[in-house]
Amino acid sequence: MTLKILPKKALPAWLDGLHANYRLVGPRAKQENFVFDVIQNAEDLRLDYNTTILPPKKVLLPQQETILQFDTSKDFHQVEPVFEDTPTVLFGVHTCDMHAINLMDQVFGQGYPDAHYQTRRQHTAIVTLECLNPCTEFCFCKSMETLSVPEGFDLHITDLGNVLAIEIGSGQGLTLLQHAKMVRDAGPKDYQHLQDVMSEKWPRFAYQLDFDITELPSLIALSYKTEVWDSLGDRCLGCGICNVVCPTCNCFDVIDEVDFDLQSGSRYRIWDSCQLDRFCSVAGGHDFRSSRANRLRHRFLHKFKYQPETYKIVGCVGCGRCAQECLVHISPVDVLNELYRRQVPFASIEQEVLV
Amino acid sequence: MKPILAEKMKLLSIYQPSTMLVSRVESVTELEKLITIELPEGGSFQHRPGQFVEVSLLGVGEAPISISSSPSRTTNSFELCVRRVGSVTNAIHALSPGDLIGIRGPFGNGFPMERFRGKDLLFAPGGLGLAPLRSLINEVIDDRGNFGRVVILYGARHPSELLFRDELETWKERDDVELHVTVDRPDEYWKGKVGVITTLFYDIQIHPRNTVAVTCGPPVMYRYVIMELLGKSVPEGNIWLSLERRMKCGVGKCGHCQMGSIYTCLDGPVFSYSQIKHLEEALS
């Protein structure tokens, strides 16, 4: 992989160049937090951000997105799908969120491909950023193996102090870099510098899970009937904030809206939450997941069992946003470790029997 | 941001309904109507019994509806038996012949006909559950020689809620179909059996290992029908059900119909009891 070096003082000019040619989206401050937003001025971009309130998925799967426009005023119904293809650069994405985007690419690409998502994705170049310190007390990326740079990025930046080391992941990335001045090839010293920074980074992050993630699908399967879910259900408020801030949650509702003429209008999709009451209700009012305990269990089952089995990617990237935002402090790390702790006695009994 | 229309890009959306023509609307009961939908010229629509379509009323919304007609009896049209319960189904009830309707699909797996051939078939629809099973029953009747006994146990709450009464008559008249009907609450004219659907099981004898049972009905019904079938030693893998979920997208993206690790819209809506018995969310 080609490594380039850009002096930090050349970053603003590069960003201005990108802003002139693309919709530039990156992390910026919002009160005491950070958000992904359109960057108008280079100084607004905050590569020192810890985490953002919402993950960058909102660029690829907006909270509300028109999918069809229709007009029924004529003898025939005119229905046109709507696709969004503004050339966009998503700048400064942490590696955990990049893993999440890779999973979303699978979800919307496999089976029946979703051209609405894919159009946005194809017109979005992604510049990822190596995390050198844990972003919050809630993140557990090291356990989820998302601490390292994944595939899927167009450029990947590591902060080396006075300079940025930039790995080129695609031809599109190379094009982005042409807007930067003072770029040079990395020399042996730069590689040494990068290696030092990466070696120093590793011990700063701690493993939070007491087990390896390859055990997750079986752990979740064995924990289907445990009372852990009931006690979590008692605590959970069913507010759905964990879904909203999750970089991999992709469930949506579909809603029609008519214009004032009552004949034309649009159909849009809007983020939905499996933790909300009535998410699984059917005609007649029956609800197949009416208890908060079952809804919470479903969320874990989906992320830690079904998605790893289907996509070979764990459905949680360890960003810690859900744990941070949860009003009753339900954290995936605590839940998974508790499930594991409860499984251990069974495992040892099994072993004894086998021996 | 300037959204662009698809025309420029020649992209296809999986969420775009095809416009079709409502050619016939019949009242079935006070609550249900049978809608016949005709394909545009040159359109093709091939479905298997047990599959569903997403029905679009532009401006109102979309709802998943199971196909009620048999593939053996239709070529350029299909039928939906629709109960009015929500905004979309009420809008469907307001349609007249000549109106346009949006259709996506067919979606879902449908019944595994290849596993039914040569077996005795026991159908146990309850209430509106006859709508999807009608597709299967007529498919079987039109290919009668390839199946063993055909037994239909149909339960409804009230005589006025019995669906497809003419068709029930034709089934009843056949020598090779055994039809038993019961209602929970009779009216003064009702001369048939009274009781919930499970009471029909007492009087029939089956050869359990050679029997495939298919049931569809309100959620509360499944548990009791399955108990009857297991009581008659029908193997768990031979008990088939069609499940109702509110599939918003029909293509495995929106998450609404997911039970455990199963997407009802992709992996179902037809399941064998052995496939879903371990899932609390399937039948509870």
C-alpha cells in the first residue's frame, strides 16, 4: 500500500480544495460534543474529535430519505425513484465506523440490492483516521477487532505529529490527494515513525471483553433463555436511543406523504427502532416482541449472532455510543461479560464430563 | 443537495411498485373483499402458493398481502383477499374496477410443493387464514393425482365470517376432498358444527407419518392446532405454517419481520414447525 506524507500545515489548503469540488462532510464541534456535518471552512474540521453523537451512517442512510416521488393526477400513475448522487467526501471517519460502513455495504448490497443506499455510497469517498487514543470510556474497539484499519477506505490518515501519513486505498483516494499540495512519498524514516506511533498506540487500548469475539454466536445462542434478559428488560426504558446512535442499525419505516393537491407526493423511509413498542405488531394488534426484555435480546441476537453468521462481520463495532447514551447505563460490554460469566460453569461441567 | 430522478441514471429501485389494474372487486364478507389485479400487457407474474405481494396505494402506504389465487388458475392476473383493518386495507376496499394499484413482488418462499407430493394433506385454516391456503388448496386440487387424501378443517368465528362460501361448496361436492367446517358462535341458520377449529380434529383419522399438515390463522390458533397435530403424531417437520408479519420492505432490509435470526419476508412466510419451534417470537 502506497504511503504518502502531508505536512499538517498543508491540511487546510487540501480541505479547501476538497470543499471546492465535493460536498465535504467531517467531524465538527457542536457545543461540547462533535457531529458529522458539512465542512464549509477548513478550521471547522476537528480531527481531534473523540466520538460523534451520531455515526457517519447518516450520510449514507439519512434519518429521513425520499425513495419515491409519485403523481396520481393523470390516467396513469407516475412513480419515480429518487437517488442522491452528490459527490461527497466523508473525512475523518474512525476505523470502528468504517467497519460499520463495510457491514452496511453488505446489508444493502446482498440479496435484493438497494440502489438508494448504493448510489450514495458510490458517490461518497471515505477518508478514515487512525485512532491513537481510546475515544471515550465506553469504547471497546480493541475487543471487537475494529481498532485496526479495515478495508473500504479511499484514504487512511495517521497523525504523526507534524505530518500526516496517508495510505491510499483506491484510485478515488489518489484523485482526492491530487487536491493537496506538498505531498511527498514516504521514506524509511516515515515508515519507522509510523511504526513507532502504532506500537505505542496498541497498549493504550484495553481489552474489555473477557473472551474472544469468535465465541459470540455460540455464547448468544446458549444465552437465549437466561434471566439476564429479564433483569435488563426491567431496567431498559425502551427509548430506542441505542438504535439511533448505532453505526450498524439500519432498520427503517416507510411512510407516504401527500402534497396539498392530494395527488402528488413522496414515499420516504425513516429510521426505526427495534426497541420501540409496536415495532413487531401486526394487524389486529398482536405484538410478537411485546416485552422490553425480548426486544433487547433481539438486538443482541441480531448483532452478535445473526450478522456474524450471515456476513462474517460482527454487527457491533465497539464504538460505545449506545453505552454512552443509554439513560439506564446498559452497556454491551457488561451484558456480554455477564453472559459469558454465566456460561463458564456450564463449560467446566461439560469438560469434566468429557474428561 | 439536489436529488435527481432515476430517469437520468437508469437505476432500478427495489421499492418501486409496478402499476397494475384492478379488474374486479367482490365482497366476500362484511370485512373482506376479493380484489382481482390484472397485469399490464406483456407483464409476467409467476408466484407460488404461500407467497405475498406488497400492495401500494400511493399517498396512503404499502402493506404485505398474501396471494389468494392459485397459479394453476390464473395467467395474467391474481387475487388478493383483503380484510380492512388499517389505512392501506381500507383504501384497498375503496377501490373499484378500473382503478390502478401498485404491486411489488411476489416475495417470500411459498409452500414447498415438492415435499407435499404423494402425501396426505391436512389443511387447517382459521378465519382469514383461508386466504393464503386457498391458493395452495386449489393448486393441489388442479393437480389432484399427485397427492394423497385432501382433508380441509376450516374454522371461523361466525357463519357470516366464512370466506369463499361458493368455493367451499365445490370442495364439499368433490369425492376426493374431505371438508369439515365449524364456527365458534352459530347463528339461527347454521346447521353445521359448532366449536373452535381444534374440535374438528377429534373426528378424523389420519396416517400420521404420511401426512403433511398446513395451517394458517390468527396467532392464538397456532399453538392449539399444533398440539392437536403433535397429538396425532404428525412429525414436526411435516407441520407447515404461514406466519403474518408487517413486512415493510419485503426484501430483508427494514427489520420489521425479523424473528431471531430469521427474516419472515425472505426465509418465510412459510415455515415448518421444526424450523421455528425454538423461537419464542414465532408463535407467542
